[in-house]
Amino acid sequence: MTALTTALARTEPVAWRKPKRHGGLSAWLFAVPALAVYVVFLVYPALTSLWFSFTDWDGLSPTYNVVGLDNYAAVVQDPVVATAAKNNLVWTVVTLTVPVVMGLALAILLNGKVRGKPILRLIFYTPAVLPLVSIASIWGWLYNPQYGAINEFLRLIGLDALAQPWLGQDSTALAAVMVPAIWLRTGFPMLLYLAALQGIPKELYEAATVDGATRWQQFLFVTMPSLKPAHYIVIALSLIDSFKVFDLIYAMTYGGPGTTTQVMGTWMYANVFQYYNAGYGTAIAVVITVVAIVVSIPYVLSQTREHSR
Amino acid sequence: MTSIAPVAALPEAVVSTGPAAPDTKKPAKGGLVTTAIVAVVALVWIAPLALLVVTAVRPLSDFISTGPLAWPKDFTLSNFADAWRIGNFASTYRNSLILVLLKVPLGVLISAMLAFALAKLRIRFGRVIMFSVFLGLTIPIYITIVPIFIMLRTAGATDSLIGLMGPYLAFGIPFEVLVLQSFFRQVPDEIIEAAKIDGANSWRIFFTIMLPLSAPALVTVGILDAVSTWNELLFALILLNSDNSKTIPVGLLNFQGQFANNNTGLAAGILIAVVPILIAYTLLQRYIVGGLTAGATKG
């Protein structure tokens, strides 16, 4: 909060001749439609969920009892929540680092002397525009134990022993769901890094060469520092995004086999719409949302600051 | 809303992005090795989609007898006809299109209005509003799902596309405001001052100066919004239950279950669902890439 207040306090001089004054009623007429929609369909429901999380509501009955923190106590003891939280963490780490590193590597390659740059760029970003359900379908189909292309490929190259039900067994299910996530999330860092790399002045490299810097030193001391804003955006947005994981898991494994691939989002869904524990389900959603908000606040603050300069 | 999410933004440097990339036209001499490496990776990347296309145009019997990786002996288009009919794509397509056509322009308009108030009208509590709206980027959709379901059931708006409009608009607003606000800020105050002296009020300035000057940003935001609206699953899954009101992602989900044993039909169905978005992306990628990368180049 202090950061916010300092951000609020800092006002840069504006090139506006009149003394600073507020826009008054007309400004609000512009703001109200979007703000009303935002409050009614996002802020209010989110706060209502917070309220439900203190009740034993089943999601159907007209009445419910307030049970205080009971749901949260149950969350802490729920072994599936432990699995889900661990999966969320693994998911975040893997689907953040792998796509970012691969995206950076691809961007550096593409920024060199490469032919067919536009088409290559097009290919790498394509998965990102597909509906997650279709990505789940495509990969579910590739993973099919009997007719899937992946097992077929393994058999063709003589690795029959490695052919297995990728999505159907505990040992591989989570990894198998993360592969499509990596497939679809590598394009965005690549695009950002490519744009950032193209913005680095050539003179910096020339100067480094004159000073006798090796390629590796150039990468460490010229490229990486120049990419700082890109790193920041890529990591912040990937992080924010990773908390929202739902569609892929829901459509590929539905949290299974058993509860092996449950994440907070899907476990919340199961509790609300399958077991009719709306109070408990919303408590799970509240937990993950609070974590997401806390982690993202520095990014939101920096955006607010930048946008008010 | 979904994962392409967006991003990004902060097109602070958009205006100056141009001259930075003077793609040298020198014939790439040492580029063959790099090109080969990237091409191999690209091949792996596109393989699932390529395989999908090949599978969609072969008969099921051919697929089963020679396996998923063999080059087809026969080609057919009947998978598409089957998938189209059984997957009820006529109605899911219609519904998704209606949603996008209603939601995107309206969402961009109200977001642009708010962004204008924040960027140029010195609205009171501007920074608090911005902070609260940007915070929306971080809120997972699923925390709102129960109250929204109840709200819409009370209003009798479940199972209707109109019912989806509210939540879809709300979850689109943070990103749209983020991007549009930075574009609007770059419009010089002098232009607005001059218009004011000529007697233009805020609405006139908004519609005749801000929007036309920010057309590229509006297009980018509109496209990204259309993609996430087209792809959204969770709200649609919970709020729509009759077959006639389902959208593409929900329809595809059901379809996936029905076609579990018909691999070629499933491939055709998936293609039917993604082709419009692939075409739109290929044609409009310039705007998408520009919008997504705008923030990366400053500093």
C-alpha cells in the first residue's frame, strides 16, 4: 500500500497550460458504463464468493449457515487441495520457465540471419490463438494409447517399450498436460523478445566487439540487460496467466486419473458443480485468487504508475 | 480471458517501434545453419496441426489399417460433413459469431470511453480507478462463477447468449483499458486544446479525434478480444445448457466425447472449430504481433 501511496503522490508536471483540475461530471459519464459492468460482473461476484466461502451453502438450497472459517480449516486438511496446490506450483514453474527460455532462444535464432522469418514467427505463435479446448482435443488425440501419433512414433523408431497411456497414469499425466501448455505458451515470449532484440542498437554490439567481448559476453552484458523490460512483461504476464489454469486440465484429464492432475481451479469446479459444496468450492477459489493477487500486485502497481505519468 | 492473454501492453514505445527494425536485405550467407535449426523446431511445432489436417481428409478405415503416421492411401471430405452435422457446428458457429459481433465492439467502445476519461479527462480518483481495473487482470474467472450463475439464474438469463455478455465484457475491460489508455495518452494535448477552442465538447473530441487517431490500437484490442471471446470455455460451459445455445468451445468439448473412437471425424471437427481463428490470425497477424510486442521495445 505504501508503494501505491507514493505512486499517487508523485505527479509529474504536465504540458498543460491551465492549472490542474479534475474533469468533473463529463469525465464520469465516459467512465461509468465500463466501471458499472466491471463492478457488477467482476468485483461484486468476486466479493460475493468471498462471502459464500464463510458459509456451508450447497449451491442449490435457498438457505445456508454461516460457518466462519470452517471451510478454510477444511481446505488446509484436504489432501486433494495439497495435490492441487503442488500441481499449481509445478505448473507455474514449468509453464513459465520452459516457454520463456525457449522463446528467448528462438527469438535470438530468429533475430540472426534466418530465411523465412515471417512464416517461422507465424508458426510459433499459432498455437496461442487456438481455443484451449481444441488444444486439449488435439493433444488428447496425439496421446491416445492405441491410435495416438506419439505412441505410434515411438513404435516406429523401435522404442515400443516407451509407448504408454500418457494421460491415463499417475506418473506421466501432469507432465503430459504441461506439454501442450508449453506448446501454446512459447510463442508469446518469442514475439516479445524478438521485438525487443530488434530494438537494441547495433552500435552497442559494435562497441562491445571493439572492446574484445566474446559472443557470450555480448549476450550477458549487452543483450540481457537490454531485454530487461521484455523479461519483466513476459514473466509478470506468464505468472498471472498460470494461476488461471483450468481449461486444459478440465478438457484433457478432468483432474484425473484419480486426483493426480487436479489444480485449484478444477478442484473448485468439482466441489461446486459435482459435489454441491459451493461454500467449500468458493473457499478454494478464494485461496488461489488471493495468492494470484498478492503475487501480481507489484506488476499492477508498476502499470498504474507508468500509466499515470 | 484465456491464455493469450494479454498482455501486454503498454505500448509506450509503439510510435517509435518503426525505425528500430531495419531488416537488412543482405543475402544471409551464414544463415543456413541457423535457418535449418529453427526450421526443424518449427516443423516439430507445426506437426500436430499438420497431422490433424492429414487425418481429417482420410477415411477412418485407412487411418485404422495403416496407423496415424502413415501417408493416406485415400482422401475424402466426408469427415467434415459428418463432423459438421453431428457436432452441431451450424448452431455453435452461429452462437460464437453472434457473441463476438455483439461483445467485441461494445467492449472496445466502453473500454475506450473509460480509457479516455483516465488518459485525458483528469477524472477524479483516476489512479485508484486504474489500479482497481488493472487488478482485474489477475482475477481468475472461476472465482466469480458461482455468484454470476446465481445472478443470471435470478434474472432468467442462463442458457442465453445475452447472459454471457456481462461477464465477458467485465473480464475484457482490464486489458482493453490498459492498452487503450496508453495509446490515448500519446495523443498530444495541443490537439485536444485546439478542438476545445473550436467549441468541441468531450464527446466530439472522443469520436472525431481520439478514436480515429487510435484506430490501430482499437483494431489490435478488438482482435485479441475477439480471440479470447471465441475461445472462452468456463462461463459458456456453466451458463449454457441447451444444444442450441452452445458456443464453439463447449460444442467441441461434447463433440470430443462423442467422437472418442472416430479419430478422423474428431480431427475434422477440431479443424472446423479452429479454421476461422487460424484464417483470421494469419490475415491479421500484423496487428496482433504489433499489439503484443508494443511494450517490449522501450528502454
